[in-house]
Amino acid sequence: MTTSFAPRIFSGIQPSGGLTLGNYLGALKRFAEYQGQGAETIYCVVDLHAITVWQDPEKLRHNTREVAAAFMASGVDPEVSVLFNQSQVSQHAELAWLFNTVARVGWMYRMTQFKDKAGKNSENSSLGLLAYPSLMAADILAYHATEVPVGEDQKQHLELTRDIAAKFNHDYGVDFFPITKPMIEGTATRVMSLRDGSKKMSKSDPSDATRINLTDDADAIAQKIRKARTDADPLPGSMEGLQDRPEAKNLVNIFAALTGESADQVLARFEGQGFGAFKPALAEVAVESLAPITEKMTRFMADPAEIDRIMGRGADQAAAIAQPIVERTKEIMGMIRSR
Ligand code: TYM
């Protein structure tokens, strides 16, 4: 018999400093869109993940509030969704430990994010960085989440979450954890660097010109788009014509994701035109979409106590869901219930 699980969406963002247009289009914008569509929505600032590489404590506090502000500025409504900080709900760390006994070390070494972040000297990386996907599985499965919206780069981690759920269910002869479905949807599942169409737009890239930050003002956004790497050819009438033009393809995808059109619809309008015409139009839609978000973020950040209050309430709501699930997990594994 297969248990059926109520539709529940979970996703998280690390407060490891500075959010980009990639985080917005690949995640935040979509999080808001899933609200009120039938599934319960639970969103989390994953501070326990951020500390797998060293964080300055004062900056971590600032960044945690800033990500909370970004969620709300992007339209995540704490009256509709559960919105909270990971470290305030102890069930995440507790379930991650239980999963550390289910997951295999070899699975962790295979993760490309671990290889990228650990670099050449992986022996010297934190144990937490290696076990990161086990905590991510716990984030999701502590809520019996059925669907997880993320960008393309998180696909491998979500496969591992499925592996952990399946192995737990198999090892203990239960059908307790759902096999979560990744939601990697839309035209912006992998927003690329503005300077190199083969690299992901990332907050950790040393060059600020490669990305648009959610805190950039209108001038900075327009200037970065103007300087974005492109080619000299005119735009074709459909995406097929952009196969070998990664930088052009990226800008068209960004345009489409910002306006909610398909990339082909965007190209139908710009067919035959060059980047001299396309870039100013893109800068205009980017500023139009992002300026209100930046402004709302600034307003939220002016009242950190209010952010903390909202996140505290979210943590209580989250714990009320996760606590019985983690209790039951422990019971399944043979632990005696506390009184
Ligand atoms: P993080 O904090 O790196 O990124 C947050 C979200 O933004 C997406 N994203 C992008 N999407 C498109 N193009 C880009 N250039 C781009 N850069 C980032 C990411 O795919 C992600 O959806 N491990 C996760 C955080 C996490 C999590 C979870 C996610 C922890 N627990 C449970 C889902 C469910 C991470 O590091 O995301």
C-alpha cells in the first residue's frame, strides 16, 4: 500500500550573503506564485546550511534578516505561507542526525556542490559541508513535503533526498517518508553569469559585474546589462537559433522570466534586432521588476525587530508540523518516547 501525502511545498535559501537575480527568478519569484494554489507552502532561511563554511556572526545575523526580507518583498506572505529561520526549529538538526545514519558517505562525496565548495583541499572542509545534503533532506522530510521548487543547481541534492527517504522506508519496512518531487520549472532555472554564458550567476563569483544583486539600484542594473557579454549577430525569431549563443540565450531567458512570457514570445518581438535595441529594453523590464522589491527589502530591513517577530511566529508554526513527524521517526527507529 502506498501512503498518500497531502500536497506540501518546501524550499529554502541560504543566508550566505547577497541575493542575485538567479535566486529571484529561479526561486523567490516562484515561491510567491505557488501560494494559494492548493498546496501548503513552507519557506525557510537555512542558516544552519550557511555555517557549513565560516560566517562572520554579525554578518550572518544581517544576512538572515535580509533573506527573510527578500522572501517577503518578493511576495511570500507570512499570513499565507510558513516562513521561518531553520535554526529556530530544532527538528531540522535532530532529523539530520538520524539521516546521517541512513545516508552513505559515498553519496556525499559524489555531490558536485561539495566538490566545488571543498575545492582541492577537501580533507580540510568542515564535516558539516560534507553532510550538508543530509540536513537538506531533513529540511524537506521533517514536513513530509511532496514538492520542492529550486533552480537547476539543486537537482542532485533533491535526488539524494529521494534516496534517503527510500532507504529509510526500506530499512525500517515503512512507507513513512514521501518521495519528494523536484519542481525545476520556468525559463530561469539556471540564470547564467552576465560575463560568461557557461557559468552560473552566483553570489560567490569574485566579480560583481557577473551578477545583478537584489540590492543593486536602477543605475547599477542598467550598467551591468549594458556591459553584459553578447555577440554582434541580430536576434533570431525563435530559441532554436540561439543554440550556440549562450550569452544571448541567457539574456532572452532573463527577459522572459521577468515578464512572464515564453522565450519564443520575446524573440518574436525582437527578431532581426541587435543588442543595441534589446539591452535597453531588458534593462527597463529588469528595473521595473526589481526596483519595487529592493525598495520593500529596504523598508523591512529598517525594522529588524519586526522581522524577528514574524520569523519567530513562523518557527512556532513550523515546529508544530515537524515535531510529531520527527517523534514518529525516532519511534520507528526504536527510540523510547520522551514523556
Ligand atoms: P541557495 O541558497 O544557493 O539558492 C537558493 C535558490 O536559488 C536558486 N538559484 C538559482 N536559480 C537559477 N539560476 C541561478 N543562477 C541560481 N542561483 C541560485 C537555487 O537553485 C535555490 O533554489 N541547498 C540550497 C538551500 C536549501 C534548500 C533546502 C532548498 C537548503 N535546504 C531544502 C530546497 C529545499 C541552496 O544552497 O540554495
